[in-house]
Amino acid sequence: METKSRDYLRYLKDKEIQNLKARYANHVKISRSGFLNTNQKEKLLRITKWGRNSTNQEIQKFFYDIREQTAAAIRDFQLLCEVLNDDQLEKIFLQKRKVTIKETKEKFTRTEYPITKLIKSLIPYPILIGATAHQEMEKIEKEQHWRKYILEDLVIECLLWYYNSGLFETDAEQDIIFGAIDAISVKVLGEKRYHKTYDSFGQGIMIS
């Protein structure tokens, strides 16, 4: 049954699996569960294995439930962003952790952004060297095919926010941001979608 579950899981080398187990060791044990329960997390991390009597239908249902729970969790996540105040959102999206350097005993506070870690997990970009680099690159190009549309949408939304935020006031700065928006959309979508507009209030961007 372990072979069947591989149809749903990313291929990982043994060392990568061990690194993941170490990284998520505490998270698996947390009693205050997220949308995944302990059993699901342990199976995804290959900590617990499928029993010999597990059927294909059980495995299919397991991953179907994972997909449905994830979609619902993302929607819940969006709901929280719509209704929580800035103080609550900052506590979720900007986390401060106290760190001590063992050698010097020096203490400092590190600011971390969980959503950035989430996005980095979705868009892995390994450094490829050695004889297998070409074969690995072929696999990565296949993975990039659908991810590039998500990134195009995400990056352009971020750049539009910067463009309209007033943080970049000069024409030269805004031209740089618009150039990035234009280049990304043309490269990914194959067409020019954004155009600069001018009115009595200043510059803007029109979507065609």
C-alpha cells in the first residue's frame, strides 16, 4: 500500500524525509490541531505506514479528504483576513521569536513571516548540480507549468499594491514597478494586459 500512496505524494529522498520529520516533529504532537489531525500528519510525513489491509479506496479517500480540508481551510483563512482587525492579523502573520546564540549567550528577537514560509514551500527552487541536473530540471519545468500562473497572479497583486500605496512617489520608481508588472504578465500570459493611464489625479494602471 505504500507504493499506492506514492501516487499522491511528492517524491522525496530519504534524507529529505528525515529533514521534514525533524522540522515538523513538534508540530505533529501539538494537541491544538490545525485542519490536519495527528494521524494525517504522521502519514504525510511517512512516520506511520499504511497497513497491509489498506485498500486503494481508503487511500483515495484519505487524499480526497486532505484536498477538501485544505480548500476549506484556505477559505477560512480568507475569512479571517476579511474580519479580524489589524492587531489580530499582525499577531498571525508577523511572529516574533526569542533566539539565544549558544556560543555568546547573546539574546535577540527574530521576526518571522509564516505566510512567506508557506509560499516558499509551494514554490521550491532547488540548486541543481551534478550529472542528474538535466533530468531534475525537466521535472522542475513540469512543476513550474501550473505554479507560474499562481505566482503571476500573486506577484502582480503585490506590485499593484505597491504601485497604488504611495510608498513609491516618483515617476521613475513607478515606471520600474509598472515595467515589472508588464513584463511578468506578458511572459506568463503571452499578452499585454496592463496599460498606464493618466488623469488629473496622476498615474494609474488599467487592466484590459
